[in-house]
Amino acid sequence: MKTGRMVTMVFKSLAKNRLRSFLMMIGVVIGIAAITMIVSVGLGAQQRVLDRVKKFGFESLMVRAGGGREVGRPAGSQPTTSLTLEDINALKREIRAISDAAPMSVKGQMEVIYQDRSTTTGIFGVTPSWAAVWDWDAADGDFISDEDMDGLARVCVLGPTVRTDLFGTLNPIGEQIRIGNVPFEVIGISQNKGISPAGGDMDNRIFVPLSTMMRRVANVDYISAAKILLGTAADIDMTVASIRSLLRERHQLAPGVPDDFTITSPTEITLMAEKVSGTFNMFLALVAGISLLAGGVVVANIMLISINERRKEIGLRKAIGAKRKDIMRQFLYEATAVTLTGGVIGVILGMIGAKTLEYFTKIPASISWESIAIGVFLSSLVGILAGLQPANKAASLQPIEALRG
């Protein structure tokens, strides 16, 4: 029988038994929708990691106070005294691969007051090098200068969110605010940076001179972290080793004693994110695979029931000359048509689900041809595998026995 005629016959049969076709399809729809969401969210997470690394800089390192390997931990979330400004200056002097560094002291959730308005924000003590190292300068007014650092000036640069919270649409430059009990003059508004990869508001912060922060706000003699800018990313592993060696020497750490600092590189960020994402996706893929397996079993069983109901139809076709391969093709086509249709519906629902998840949870989702291709391929594979046994059984029926019912 010609393929075109066979396909027409298959779809007529499925349309005639809509409820049966729907029941066969539902498991595949759920499984493919789940897989599409997994692939979309996985690709979106990979893209977010890549964007994060690009934004951080492939030629950059982060040195944080405190030991361990907590990649992505906000600087200053667990303050320690193990990193000093002198440490960073020594790194710049003695390691030639380092082109610049931006040390910082961070104090989170401080109350900031302007007249009768107040807000809570993070205070970042920074040096003038912050603007170049982080590519984060003032959009209006001035940024922190060397003179501000040398004079322990009580000046600050507001993030756009803080500016709106305290001043609304007013121009804040030249106005006085209080950070804790210390008055500061607003000298600038920082560039808009939006939401961080971790989901925080990067514009809800205030920058003050690092010297002022350490002496007049936090009253500390240590820093939270420093971003290190390298001349090239070619020898990043060697530079990490040099930084570790020098800091251990300065901190007088004996062999075998763990580091009291953490060095994070773009490679480490990528590997850690991929590991976490891979574990998560593997778990979800297992769940989706079980759904597909259950869908395949349902398809096979319903088709076996269908064969018993259609014994006379099969016997009549064989009696008028239908060959064994024609019967097998018909039932394989039916199984594949059901699962393929379910796969297409599942892909559409999965894409809608992924975008809905992204909208409500901010988990990134990237719809691509890979998710569509995987959904179509797996649904077709399930249909072929689920249809083999029923198709073989139908093709094995003898015409006379089948016609007897």
C-alpha cells in the first residue's frame, strides 16, 4: 500500500477513536513538556552563567576574605579579618600579571536618611580604581577620587535605586544624607546596572571612599574582597597560584593549614555552575524519562486492546490481499502518529511552561531548536518502540481466525 494512502487511513482511524487516541497521547505530552522545559531552562542557565562570566571578565579574579569555596557568596556576607588593604597592594607590587585591583569593604543593610525619608541599603567602601576594574563609573556627577581617599572625605555616590528612594525625581548632587550617624555629601549617581545574576538589585547600594568606610563607618582595619584585573587571561591558573602563595606567606599559614581567603576565577564559576545545573537537570530528566516510559507503556497497552477490538478489520484486510508488512506499518504509523502529535503538543506546552516559569521565578529559559528537536525525536522513538509489539501481534493474526472474532 502506498505511504500516502496509509497515512490517510491512520489519521482517519485515530480521529474515529478520539478518546482512545487522547489517552494514548497524554503520557507523552506530559513527558515531552517536562523535557522541553528542562532543556530550555538548562540552556537558559548556561547562557546566564556565560553572561555572568563575560560581565565579570575572563581576565579577572576575585579574592575574598575567609576560606572555603563558596562561589557566588556575596562579599561581606560573612565578615572576617583575614584580608587587608596591604595584602592587595602587595599583590599589585609583586605579581606582574596583575594590571589593577579594586579592593572593597562592604557593610550590608544600613539605614540611610535624607530629611524625613529613609531606606536600607548596602554601603560599599571603594577606591577610584573601582570604576575601571568593574566598568562601573558615575553616570551623573563625580565618582570617588584619590583626593577623597587621602582626605577621608565624607562623600558618596548613590545607586539609582537609592536615589529614587530618597530623592524621587529631585537632583541629589550636593545634598547631605546620613549613613548611620555620619553625614555624607552626594557627589554623583552611579551607572544603572540592574539585577545581578544572583537576583539582587545592583543599583541599591551607595559607594563611599574606602578609607572613609574603614575609619568612619565600619571602624575596621580589614577589607571584604578585591577584584583583580589581569593583563591577559592566558596564564590565569599560574596567576592564581602566585596570588595564593603570596597571601599564604603574608598570612603566615603553615603547610597543611587551610587558606583563610578565597580566590574565585571565571573557570571556577563556570565549572561550579555547570556541576550544579547538570545535577539538577539529570534529576529532572529522570523524572521526565519515567513519564515518557509510562506514556509508552500506556500506548502499547491501549493499542493491544485496540487490536482485539479490530480483529475483524484486520482479518478482512488480510483476506483481500493486505500483506504482513502493511498491517505492521499501519499500527506502527498509528502509534508514531499519536506520540508524535503528543510530542508536538508537549513541546508547545513545555515552551509555554518554561517562559511562564521564567516570568514568575526569574529562572532563565532559552527556547531553541535543540529543545524542539529533542522533543520530536523522543516522541517518535517512544511511538516506534511502543508500537512494535502491538503491530507484530496484529500482523501475526490469521485471516480466518480474525474474521471469526
